[in-house]
Amino acid sequence: MTALSLAAAPVISLETQADIAQREALLDLAFGRAARLAKTSERLREGRKPAEGLAFAAHGPDGRVVATLRLWHVAAGPSRPALLLGPLAVHPWFRDRGLGGAMMTTAICEASRLGHGAILLVGDAPYYARFGFDAGLTKDLWLPGAFDRSRFLGLELAPGGLKDARGLVSPTGAPVDLPSLGELVAQTGGTGEMRRSA
Ligand SMILES: CC(C)(COP(=O)(O)OP(=O)(O)OC[C@H]1O[C@@H](n2cnc3c(N)ncnc32)[C@H](O)[C@@H]1OP(=O)(O)O)[C@@H](O)C(=O)NCCC(=O)NCCS
């Protein structure tokens, strides 16, 4: 029996604050830090909180984060609420055993249950087509930067969720909380200079 038997299958749940550092490390491993932060999709995520109840983590048998997936509020053209999905990453040790698919299914079902009408993403069409994503649904939409149209995909959760969607996709999520003055002073140690870790 291998160390990763079915009994030790990762468990998917809502992400918590305690997952954030491991999530960042997993994304760096999966995409490379500079490359992932340079993506056009990141322009729709930076400085925003993920959609409420739609940030997921999977934990392995030792409790570490082994998969991550978040959805974000956007407008798909004027007055058209939608969600942006991503990034999706599974730790290399846990790939090809259905965890990415389980993360996708969980996210899509939960977004639908919460009443959202459509999901957009930028990713590999051969992977995402199995969940119903289609480039045809985004043909009149644009992203705020360079993108490959064949990788810009949409999924309708409600009938007509992307019907006649046209224009620029823009971020609409709540802004991240800024640190308080007290937290900033603590970070600088009162010297005005940020502390660096060794
Ligand atoms: C893509 C990723 C999330 C898939 O996770 P996973 O847990 O291995 O996925 P699943 O086990 O649910 O599905 C595996 C299947 O997807 C296929 N697949 C994986 N990545 C694929 C890709 N980029 N394009 C097409 N098919 C892909 C596998 O070949 C396998 O096919 P099979 O079912 O016919 O054998 C994972 O490989 C990963 O984290 N990659 C690095 C980050 C990344 O590329 N994220 C997605 C951005 S496009």
C-alpha cells in the first residue's frame, strides 16, 4: 500500500487565514511567482478579496495545503456580474487523481448554489472544457491586458448568464483590508523601516 491511499484522500474546505502562507507557496511552486503575478487575470484580483464563501483549499493527510482555488467578483462588461475563477493549483504529488476536478466541481456547485450566474477564467481549454467552459461565451469580452482568446473561457450557471456579454471585464470585489496604524507601526518596529526576515 502506498503512503497516499484512498483513506488519506485530501479534504476540500473553505480556505482560512491559516492557509494563506501555504497557498502562496503552492502557487509559487505551480506557476512561479513572477510569472503568476504578471498574468492579466491578476489585474482583476490584486487588491481585492475573493468572493465570500468561494475560496477553497484542500488539505493533505498531514494537514498541509495541497490544492487551492478561488473565485472573484468581476463585471463581464457593464452591469453584468460574474465570477473570475483562478488560480487553480494542485501540488505535484497529488495530481492525476481527480483532486483538480473535485476542486472545480465543488467551486462550480457552490457558486451556483449561492446564486451566481456565470464564471470566467483564463486557462487551458482542453482541461476546462470537461466542466463546460467554452471560449464562445467570451467572444465579445476583453481583459485589461494581453490574453490568448482561445484560453479565455466562460460557463453559464444560469440560463443566459453570459448572453450578449460585451465589453471590458473589470474587478468589482471588495478591497482588501488595509493594515491599521498600529499594525504598520508594529511592522516597522517604530523606526519607519519595514522589518525584514532573515
Ligand atoms: C491543472 C491541474 C490543476 C490539474 O489537477 P489534477 O488534480 O491533476 O487534475 P485531475 O486529476 O482532476 O485531472 C487530471 C486529468 O486532467 C488532465 N490535465 C491536467 N492538466 C491539463 C492541462 N493543462 N490541459 C489538459 N488536460 C490536463 C490530465 O492529463 C488528466 O487527464 P485524464 O483524466 O484523461 O487522465 C494541475 O495539473 C496543476 O496544478 N497544474 C499546475 C497549475 C496549472 O496549470 N493550473 C491550471 C491553470 S490552466
